[in-house]
Amino acid sequence: MNLRHFFAIAAACVAIGTAHAKEAAPLADDPVAEKRLLEISAELRCLVCQNESLAGSRADLANDLRREIRDMIHAGKSDAEIMEFLVARYGDFVSYRPPVKPITWLLWGGPFLLLFISIGLLINFLRKRTHTVTSTELSAQEQQRAQQLIDELPSSKKSDPTP
């Protein structure tokens, strides 16, 4: 196989690969509306993917929701009205920034509550640890026994500070 055949095969492979390529999806006629669509959909959670924004998701439901948002933008609805519609339809879960209300207090206050509990437990642990270390005194018998053990060591070990 010579070099000319190799390049011919490589060119054929590239041509076959690009033959199946699709045309890019057209943006909205109005770039301002498309920018609003991207801003709104970046604030919304994809209900199928759940860890991806509506703007980045390629799920069919996400495509439908983006189309619906685009239609509402063209109908003259404000961003707040669009968000209210989607939250009313799918619940607070669809929003990456759920509102602060009684049902979401734990969601907003939970991290701070855990932080304060953790700090309290750490302080309690450190107090007990220092208290335990300072309260270990040897009794007279224990001191006498320790001195006996030191005296029984050979003389070369007494002068060597390393164990």
C-alpha cells in the first residue's frame, strides 16, 4: 500500500464522516429574544437530567420547554411571568434558586445549621481532649514503680535519651 492509496482512504473516511453531519440549529430571528431565552433557561433545571440546566440539556422535554419559553418571549411575557408559569407547572424544583418560604427554610438554613452544630461538636471535643490530658497525674505508687524501672535499666540506656 503506497502513500497515495493511504491518503485516498483517509479522504474517503473524512468525507463519509461529514456526510452525516447535520446543519446547526438556527437561532431565533431576534438575537435579544435568544439571549433572554438562554438567560432564563440557565436558571432552570432540566426535569429529565436534573443536574443540568435547561439551557445545556438536549432532552426532548428540555427542547419543548425552550420552545415554549421562546413562544412566551415572543408573546411579550416578562422573565418573572415565565418563571412563575414554569414554577406553577413544575414546582419549585425546576428553579435553581427556589424562593425562601416555610417549605424551603430547611433548604436555605440547613447548611448553616449543620455548620453551627459541627463547630459546637468540635469545641466540645477539643475541651474534653485538653481536659483529659491535663488530669492524668501519676499516683505515688506509680511514680515509685516508674523510678524502679528506670533504676533497673543498664547504665548505657540511662544516658541515651532515645528510646
